[in-house]
Amino acid sequence: MTEVSKSGNAETRELIAFRIGTQEFCIDIMSIREIRGWTPATPLPKSPSFVRGVINLRGTVLPIVDLAVRLGFAPSEPTARHAIMVSQIGQQVVGLLVEGVSDIFTVSDSDIQPTPDVASDMAKRFVRGVIATDGRMISLIALNAVLPSLEMEAA
């Protein structure tokens, strides 16, 4: 959610933080439809390595993206602590598999630092910025870079 703060000049947004391995990431809460517990997915043949498969979400086929693999980490081994964040990415609704959702917080745009120049090309592609808050470093994910078809449309 973007709004003008009391000072009248800083934009703020609500973000939802989650873990992948030992790192914390976040995305804008407005792109999340719901958060569900892990449900085993049915694999799809010839799908990209980051697609775990599909699940039935109230009669809708929902593709599940292993966000760890998409961000260049080892594949997740889902447990009961894992969560699926049902997200709207452009016109597509997808489930993002994460290790756990930690919290919801509000930051001003001025709190979001640019991705460091020393970051890898992959990090720069997926990470829109870094937020230092409460002794934590949280990377802001650019959801529009998660699905390859959206990358092609943007090109």
C-alpha cells in the first residue's frame, strides 16, 4: 500500500517479509492474495526447474514457484513450516513457495537502498532494493522478474 506520510513528502509501503534459507526477503503486501500452508504439488513435465508443479486452489490450477530455485539457491525441501504465498504477478496468479513468513512492516521509500553494485547480475535482476531495519537486512524482490514470460513481455 502506498500512501503519503504525515510529513507529506515520503511515500510508505507495507511489505511482507519471508525467509529463504538464512536470508530474508520481502514483497509488497498488495500483490499477495493469501498465504497458505504447504500443499504437495503435482509436477508438470518439461517445466522450468523453479516450477514445483501445480495445486488445486478452490477449483483453480495454481502453479507453484520455488522461490529459492528462482533466486539461485538450492531447491526447497518443504516441511509443515513452509508457506505458499498466493501472488498476483501481472495477469498471472502463482504460488510462491517460501520457508516461512516472518512479519509485515511499513517502510518509507527513502528507507529502501539501491541494490549494491557488487551484487551479481542475478541479484540485480530480482532484487529491487535492500532495507536495513531492526538489525536485519531484507532484500525487496521485484515480483515482475519472477516469471520469464513477463520478462519477455517487458523486453
